Amino acid sequence: MNLPIQAVLPDLLAALRERPSAVLVAPPGAGKTTMVAPALLPEPWVAGGQIWLLSPRRLAARAAAERMADLAGEKVGEMIGYATRLESRSSARTRILVVTEGIFRRRIQADPELAGVAAVLFDEVHERSLEGDFGLALALDAQAGLREDLRLLAMSATLDGARFAALMDGAPVIESQGRSYPIDLRHIGRPADARIEDAMAAAIRRALSEESEGDLLAFLPGVGVIERTAERLTGLALHIALHKLHGSLDPAEQRAALRPAPPGTRKIILATSIAETSLTIDGVRIVIDSGLARRPRHDLAAGLTRLVTERASQAAVTQRAGRAGRQAPGVAYRLWEAAATAGLPPFDPPEILESDLTGLTLDCAVWGVTDPASLRWLDPPPAASISEARRRLIAIDALDGEGRATAHGRAVAELPLEPRLAHMLLVSATEGEAAAAADVAVLLTERGLGGPSVDLVRRHANWARERGPRAEGARGLARRWLALVKGTGRSGPIDDALLARCLIRAFPDRIAKRRDSTGADWISVGGRGFRLDPADPLARAAWLAVGEIQGSAVGARILSAVAMEEGEVLATAAARITDKRIVRWRKDLAGVEALRERWLGAIRLSSGPDEAPERAAVIATLARALRSEGLGHLPWGKAAESLRTRADFAGVGAPISDAALLDDAEAWLDLLLPASARRLTGIDPGALHGLLTQRLGWDATRQIEALAPAEFRSPAGSHHAIDYAAPAGPTVELRVQALFGLADHPTVGVERIPLVLSLTSPAGRPIQTTRDLPGFWKGSWAAIAKEMRGRYPRHPWPDDPASASATLRTKRADARSDPSSR
């Protein structure tokens, strides 16, 4: 076999003899995946050690090992083997081991020196998967501190080798030419209102009619779209075989999709982006590209990862089209206009910038690094994502407050599972329920196992009846996980309640209660809203233990769950239930309402009146209400209101101002509010006046009385309240006869401000307002007196009021009371 990579293998071997690291840039089809590792085996520095080839996907890892074994004329598992999460083929003879990036991460954590490993080859590093970036960071750290002889090779299909070279201490970059045949790009577009499965099915039928030979590879964004497209391709000619290719298929089905078509048969492969890179698929001459990709996006605010269908990048669509020209000239049909290609994003964003970093943060802590950013990354992990990951890990006791791994955290990290599922398995093992937990972990990690139902109980039952290779492999995986925690499980069937308990251990914040009668809206313990199809049988349940969710923070869609009775919820989550004594302000009551409530996270279980609320809570709530809404809710009374106004006018009101009173509201409320009272109206107005007087003190009170007396005493001996809040200034209203004999205008305050005299007739009707009483006597009084004599003849209306005697009586009454008139 003559492949382009062979031309640069001498340069690569020479580079690795001289340096511990190198970067290989080789386009798709060059042969790097299958040719490089075998070429390294004879090198002296290998010396009988193993060469590990890291692959980003299980499908690619298995296919690469099988292809290399076939080229070597051996069975896989002899000199060349592989290890993935679901299966492995290796032996004592194995020298080249193809492993997924997740397997490598766990193995280097267990053995940082990588004893017996001579080289680690990172394939498809340009994909920038989280596991790949992290694996390279750990390998570089191990090489620097423990294994200077360890060879590291980063292999990329795109021209970004310089960044990797800089990361790897200036490693040499070796570039290979690719092998690609001409590709005819045909941009056929897609109507805006056309469903993607309809457009793809039509494009596939068109391509089959226009191209007389070659197999067809169609790129679709997800498993659901693949299934719907397959439904629309019924009735194809007998010589055309339809295959699907995605990560949740049985290995046998995946192998069938990759295997060359029998003579006289044409093959259609409906694939996700899993088929973009790695091995060549023999026979493919036609590519149909939807232009879409489905990628995980971590919503930091929501604390969940959701799959988003979006436009594929320019790099991805170039890789896809290249599949048609690996072995002969080909054609690529694109469901968009040619001009739209320039508008596609140039590259897929690195997963580390958009992923949940909980597992990575724990693995770093186990590695001995409390700050993941201190490792060597092409793109360091975002600080906000690390902070959120630490919070989650502390909640399951995997990290301590300093970010170090706890004993439980180390046990969690040793399991080949996402931290929350590993925590579930460990805790369930202590309860004798590890077998159920292992099954739940498999169902949550192997999408589609047991069918598409949301009900995890139904999926579990379906899986138990399945006997295919994938179902058996999943059972083997559950047994291996069970063995890791030394769990035997309880005898007897795994019932609904047991599955629910396991889910709650992994996702206690996802216990959900139905919000409405339709079952469409749910509220979770964590406070987020969930959505469920009202037609789903689970929509009739009152409570759910939720496993998988997908979508936005305000309405994430439930993908898997188990129905629960309230009693089961309360028993399982008893440690998370809290009793709350709530005291809240009620404006309509001018007081507080006291309640006793039971809560499970953000879900209120019950509520009732609290007959004996804590006084401190009542006082604090009333004080907050006064600060928020002002002191107007207090029952001031006229005396207290007058005192505050007068003190302010006299310039000594600071101790009883709004700001001063609100500053220490708790203290005086505690003194004035009766023991059992909950309303501000329960305060005695006299007590409020006493509080003001006490805060002012004796000297200030005397000053107020001198500068701002509460009343004006007229020459007639009558007393009249002074309104210091009147718009015109301090004002007093009184009958004009009460001022007879007063030649000077009365004043108040330090600056002797004239009182506004609102003068009335004997009947109390206003006749004049003045700030100059002597002027009034000399001026308009004559005309007013003339008018008054006509209206009130029995009352005195002297020509010279300034020298007359003040009186509030009639002339006859005055005469009777004057002895000289008898």
C-alpha cells in the first residue's frame, strides 16, 4: 500500500530519535492513523514498550485497530489491540493499543509514569475535544516531571501544527501531503420551509439518479434526523443497501456500515459527524452534506449541557466533502448556496471553552493540581466554568474547601463515569443497591439503549429483554462497574422506587414536582423549570426523579425520569427537607404574616400559620418594611407628628429625623411593639411621642418650646395650634377679635419669622391672611370692620383695634362681665 504518509516517515522517525515530542500534520487520506504506529515499533527507544494511539471515538478506535491488524495479517487483539468503554481486545502480545481519549485519561491517572508505554500518539488533535486536550495536558505534565523518555506525537489533519509545537516545547513539525482526487462541489440549496429530512432524502434520490456508481455518505446533525430520513427512503432499488452510522449503534451495525459493499450493491450511509475524520470508508464517491452539526453547549447559568443544532464550520464541511475523493474522483452535494460557505464559522470551537468541566476539575485535583489553569493548554479552561464545577464537586463531597480531592472524590475519580454518576454508584453500593445504580449509569450514558422512552423504568425493562450485541455489551459494562465498587446488589427485581433512589443520588437537584394539570410544566428542587410532553405517560405523575435533561435553563426538556409517589420522595430525600419559619411584610395589614413551611429545595411541600413567630424575625421584617416604604405606616398621632415638625423647624430635629429613626429601627421597635403584636398599629401613639422626646433630650425640648411652640396664646387668652408644615410657613388660624390690643406681629424661630395669621370672623369664615398685623390694622381693617359691623352687629369692631381689648364675646357679654358698666 502506497500512502502519502510514507514519504515523511523517515523525517518523523528521525525527529523522535532526537526529541521527545513532535507534531505531524497530514491531511485526511494520508494514512497517518494506520501507518505511523507500526512504523515506530522497530525504533530503539521503543525497546519492547507499547505504543498507544488515542482516538476521539469508540468507532474510530475499533476500526483503526481492525484495519492495522488486517494490514499486518493478524487478528485484532494480538499485536494490535484496542480498548474502549464497552469492549476491549488485547493480549500479552499487544504492542500497539488503540484507546479512546477517556480510557487514556483514566489510565494515566492510575499510573502517571505510564510504565511500559514508550509513546503516546494523539490522533485528530485538531478536533479539540475536551478529553483530547486534557489527555495531552496530563501527558506533557508527566513527561516533564516523571518520564523524560516518553515520546509524544500530536497528529493533526489541519494546518494548526505551529500552536501544538509551541505547546510541546518547540517540537518539530513534519508535514505530509494528502491524497485526494478531484471533487465536484454542487450547491443545490434547500428551501427555507423544507424539513431537513425531506431535503436530504430528495438530495439522496437525486444523487443516486445522477451518479451511476459509488457509495453515498450523507451527513446529518443527529440520530433523530437520521431515523426520519431513513423512513423517507423506503422503496429504494433492491441493489441499494441503507445503513446508519452513529455512536449509539451496536458494533456489528457500525462494522456493516464501514464494510465495503458486496459486488453489484451500492451503499447509502446516513451518518452523524462521527464519519468526518479518521478512517477512509471504502467505496464512497458521493457525499450529501446537510451543512448542520449537533454539538454540546454548556449553559453555565443553568448548570446543564444541551445539544444544539447549528451550522457546521468551514473546516468540517471541507472534511466532509473530502470523504468523496479519498479513493477516486467524487462529488459532494451541499444543501446550501455557494456564497453561504464564506459565512460559516471557520472552525469548531474547542470543547474546553463550552463544556461542563466538573470531571476535568476533579481529575486535576486527583492529579494534584487545584488550579487546572496551571497545566499546559492550547486554550485554558474558563475560570467561571471551573468555579461552577468546584461548587458541584464540593456538594457531593468530592472536593474540600481548598479544592483538594477528598477520599470520596478520589474514589469517584477512579470510576470511569461522570462524577455525579460515580457518586451515585458509590453511595448505592453502601446501601446494597449498586446493581441498580450500575444499570442506571449505563442507561444514562448509552443513548438509545432500551428504546426512546422518557420512562427509565420502561427502558430498563426493554433492555432486560434485548439480546443483541449492544445490549449484551451494556450488561457487561454494568457488571464491570459493579465489580469496581465491589457491589453484589440485593437479590430480587429492580423496581421503580429503587431506580428512582439511584437517580436522586446522582441528581438530587432534579427531583421535580408537577406544576399544572397537563403535566407539561415541572419545578425542580434546584429551582429550574422542566418541560415534558403532556402526551407522555409520565405527565400524569405528581413527582419525578429526573435523570437527563436538555434545553434552556427556564424550560429544559426531560429526557429520562422515573415516576414517584410523594411518600417515596419524602423518605428518599428526607435529609434535604428543611423547615422554614417565614415572616413577611403585608402592606395591607401594616404588619407581618408569619408562616411555618416545609421545603424540599425550591419546592414548597406545606405551609400554615406560625402562631409563635420569633420576635427577632418580626422586628427585623418590620424594620425592613419601614426602610423600604417609609415611616408613614407608624401610628404617629398629632402630638408626635407636631413634635417632629417643630423640631425640624427649630433646627434640632436630627435625632428624630427619618434617617436617624430608620438607622436603629430594630432597637426602638423592640421597645415599643407589644410582645404579641405583629402590626405597627399595635404601637401606642403616646409611646411614640415619648420615644421622640427621649431621643431629643431636655435641652433640645426646651429649645423647641422656645423657638417653635406648639401653640400661639392670643391676647384674649385662647390657645391655637401652629401648623409648621403649612405651605405658606408657620400658620395659626384664629378669630380676629382675639388679637385686639396686639400692636406687634407675633414671630417664631431663631430668625423671628412672622407667623402667618389666618384671621376669621366670629362664625369662623376667613376674612384675611397677613404677615404684618400692624399694617393690617392701619390699612384694610377699616373696610373689613365696616363689613363685619353689618354682619355681626353684636360683636365689637373698634376703629383702633391695636388699642382695644381682645375679646371673644359679644358686646353685651362684655358689658355684663365689666363691673364698671353696672
